[in-house]
Amino acid sequence: MAEISASAVRKLREQTGIGLMACKKALQETDGDIEKAVDFLRKQGMAAVEKRAGRDALEGLVTSYIHPGNRLGVLLEVNCETDFVARTDDFQQFAKDVAMHIAAEQPKAVDRESVDSSIIDHEREIYLEQAKNEGKPENIAEKIVTGRIEKFFQENCLLEQPFVKNSDQSIEDLVTELTSKVGEKITISRFSVFRLGEAS
Amino acid sequence: MAEISASAVRKLREQTGIGLMACKKALQETDGDIEKAVDFLRKQGMAAVEKRAGRDALEGLVTSYIHPGNRLGVLLEVNCETDFVARTDDFQQFAKDVAMHIAAEQPKAVDRESVDSSIIDHEREIYLEQAKNEGKPENIAEKIVTGRIEKFFQENCLLEQPFVKNSDQSIEDLVTELTSKVGEKITISRFSVFRLGEAS
């Protein structure tokens, strides 16, 4: 499989508003060619892709989900491009679903880029120690660590998590689906999770 | 007025659960004597003080306030000692009031101790430059900066802000009042404010 540079992925994301993993996959399919990757995404039914280039997602909603009992709460910002879309049932349902998903799964960040690097350093250290304690030689240990970090990202990045209401879809799939449906760039920009008594 | 050490204030706060400014004032009244300061607080009608020493406020509520229009939201954790108190109307109204106050006033932190020091450094630099540009001599400039930092704290620390629904009371007064009423340590432990489009 072709090695895809982070900058190509970023460029494609900016141009299309499509999520990280979908962009990466599109680039892998097209050997890293951004123009072809846009076509690839369009062919996949993401018809809205071309129209979105360069536009910002600055409208949207701030919403919350408070779990019954008031011991767990989520604050969430989701964005689209126009107030019109923000008011649609589809967008409001999306915001509601994502907030509830976050409460259930408690991801650490929206995507890989926004995971605090100190968290990764900390995890890497633990995994490396684990591999060493299992008596693995260094080159094997490195591979194990890489694999575990990959798994950590998959489990802790919101966009990569399977949606709690339908585990066949990732949250990123949900974003992509809505993007296609409403024809606007949709992003999940940030969230906070408070669990009672866990304040730092 | 007596110089009160930060550690004495912290100790008194831990012992009593009373807010920063009230503890500082009590210590100033008693020349820094913690035992006497506890008595001073009790005399002021904070009858619950003695009962709270050493107990943690680990029950409470996570609640939110979403301003109509969904462009501004607040997530808040307030704590008390028992689930019983957390369920009372008084405590729930308190949580609701504080969340709404935060949405209206957008404080930067709960109290002085939790203001990020980089924010203060940044403000100090600006104030110092301002004072210099006004042609003040260095010793005067320092005093001006100290005064402006004090004002910055007063304006940006939740506990020191006048309560939006009754500006005769600070939020700290509200906490103290509820503490006395329910006989448990009450704390505001953390909050998040999201304003649409302001994600960093």
C-alpha cells in the first residue's frame, strides 16, 4: 500500500471537508494523487465534495447531553456552513447522537491530530515497558508498541469509534453521510466530558 | 493590615470549605491565626464550618446551560458531600444559577489559584507596556500593574464576580450562603464554556 504523507491528507481534508480516515483511504486508492482522490470521493457518492472547497464551517450548534442522574455530562460543538442547515432536523439529530455517543464512549479527542502528545508519550512508555517485561527483543517491541498505539487511537478518537447506536458505522461515517446529505462541510470541533468527582 | 501567607489561606480553606476571599479576610481579622479565623467564620454565621473539616465534597451535580439559539453553552460541576443534598431544590437551583451566570459573564477560571499562570504573565506584560507608554517611572508602573492584575482577577474569577441575578452578592457569597444552609461543604469544581466558532 502506498505511503501517504500527512500533508497530503491535510490538504485533501481542507479541500473537501471529508474526515481523516476517508481522505487517507482515498489517497491510498489513488497513490497519493489529490486530484484523483477528490474524484474518488465524488465517485463514492460524496457528491457535495467539489462544492465545499475553501468554505469554512462556522455555523452550527453548541449542545449538551446530561446523563440521567446528573453524574455525567457532555458539552459539544458541531459545525456546518449555514444557519439554515444548523436548524434542520438532520443536523440537530446528528448533534444529539454525537453528544450521547461521547457520554457513552468517552473518547479522549476528536481525531488523532488533537490527541495531546503527552498522552501518547505516556502510553508509548507503558507499552514499551510491557513489551520489555514480556522479554521481547527491541525490534519486535517497537512493532508491538506501534500496534498498540494504533489501537489506542482507534479506541480513543471520536471519529474512529463505532457509533453506539449502529456499530457498523464509525462517527466519521456519520459525518460523511450528513455532509453528502446536506451539501455542506460538517465538522465536530470540540467537546468536554465531566464525570462527577473526576475533576483534576 | 497583616500579611497573610498563601499556605495559611489554603489550610483554612481545606479545613472549612469556605472560599478564598472569605478565608483571607478572616485571617486578616485574626492576624493570621487559623484557629481564631475558624471562630471568626463561625461567628459570622457560618455555623457549618466546624462540621466540615476534612470531609470531601465528592457528590454533587454535572449540569449544563445552553443559551437559546444554541450558540453558547456551559458545562458545570458543583459538589457537595452527600447525594441527599445534591437532590435538594436549593442545590439544584444553585447549580442552575451558577451555570447561567457563567454563560452571561464568561469567567476565565473558578478562582485565582486556577487561573493559568501564562494568562497572568501575558496580562502583566501588556499592563507593564501600557504603563511605560504612559511615561510612568518604574516604581509607579509596578504599582499600576499590580492594581490592574488585581482588577483582572476580580473580573475574571467566577467566585469574585457579582452574581448576575443579584449584584449585591458575589458567587462566593452564594456558595457560603448555601454552605451555611445545608451544612455541607459546597464547591464549584470546574466549568467549560463553548461559544460557537471560537474553538481554538
